[in-house]
Amino acid sequence: MAFPAPIIAATDFSSKAESAVAYACELVKARDTKLILLNSFSLSIHSLNYRISAAAAQKEFDYTTERLISLGNDLSRRYNIKVESYCLYMSSWEKELSAFIQIHEAELLVMGMAERSPEQDLMGNSTTTVIKKISIPVMAVPEHARFNDVKKILFAFDNLNLSKVKRLDWFISKAKIFKAEVEFFSVDQKDGELKTEPNREDIIDDPDLKVKFVFKSLSSDTVLNEIKNEIKNYDADILVMVPQKHGFWDSLLHISKTRAMASGLDIPLLSLPNY
């Protein structure tokens, strides 16, 4: 019998990561799969400043490994799930993380979500960097988010052909597991009024999935606010977005909507790769 693909939860033992790990545990339990607990080890600032010896660095690594294994054992007992723990030194986080994901054939990476700030919007953070680099879905979980029954999922997109989203089938299969309703919320920059189109079988043709479509025309500088308003109006449990690739010159001026949304939310953001 083939078991569902595992879920990876990244942790640095912070309160932000703690919430993400707890959310990942609930997802693992619902999927009846296993959790892979991952820590990307790095020496503390104190150790770097004092240029500690190789033996002292190994001692710090061993301590972190033991701490991670202890956390994994505690989570396994608390949630009654299978947990594997890996403390790894990754000199190139995104590159080695991609290899780690392939080795373990994971289907989802769960990470903590940073608080909102102008610097996060412009420069991003480790989570938003991973979103751009990793070829599997990434879920960013805010610190105060708690797992409840996933009843409503808001899928926000603009100027995007849904039929070309590579992980759309994966997303639909997960929505069906939770028996969740999905609202596809499309925003563009054309003149028009809010409208709903409940029957779009040319895009989503699945009788087991509750779907509704909402299309809204608005100016580009209000897109993020409209998405946030729709989260509240729809009472969404999860927000889904698909990062768009931009050219080099475009990227210098463009603040990614996914990156801007991946901080300061009250609900998890699920980012689907579009490559």
C-alpha cells in the first residue's frame, strides 16, 4: 500500500516556527502521512564572533540535533503521527533544500510567516525566498494561526490562466480531502463590476469539489487590499496564490503580490509553484 507523500516542516525553534510546525502536524494527521522535521543548522552569532573551534562547533551541532529529535518525539506522541527529524548544515539553503525535498519525495513544505514590514515587502525573507525557488507547494503559517477544520479556501489570482497552473490538480485533491469549498477570486485591471460565475466547467470540472467563482475588476494598486477584504468577507481558512515570474527589469520595480501577502496575514498562505 502506497502512503501519501510526507510533509516537511522547517523549524529554527522560534515561536513563529512553533506555530508552523503545529499546523503541519495537524495536516499530517489529516493526511495520515508522516512529518519530516527539518532544521537548517547555523552557528549562533556569539559563536561566529568568537570563532569557536571545530570541536565546539560540533558540540553546538550535536546539541541542536538532540533538541530537534526531542521535539520530534514529543510531537509524535502528542499528535499520534510518525515524525522523522533531520538537523542539517546547509551552506546553500535553497539548493540543498531542493535536493532534500527530492530525496524524501515530499509534497508540501510548511514554514513560519514573518510579520509585515516595508522591508519584508521589498526584500522578502527566508520563506518568500523559498517560495520563489522551490518546485513544490509552500505553506507560510502566521505565528498566531491555529488549525481548524478547513472549510473555505480562497484562491486569488490575477492575469493567470488557471488551466496552466501545474499543481492545480494537486490542490484540488487536497481541497476534496478536507471537503472544503473553494472560491476562485480573480482580479484584473479592466473596467467592470463585481460578478460571480458559479459554473466554469471549462476550468474546474469535478463534481466532488464545491466551487464558486468571483471576478472583480479594479486598479492594480488596490489588489492586495481587495484580496484581504475578500479573506474577511469569505471567512477563508487558507489563502492560495501562484507567484508570477517577471523579467529582470520588471522585478526591480515590482513588489510581488505573493511576497507582500506572505507576511502580516492571519491565515496560512499556500503558494503553488507555476513552473
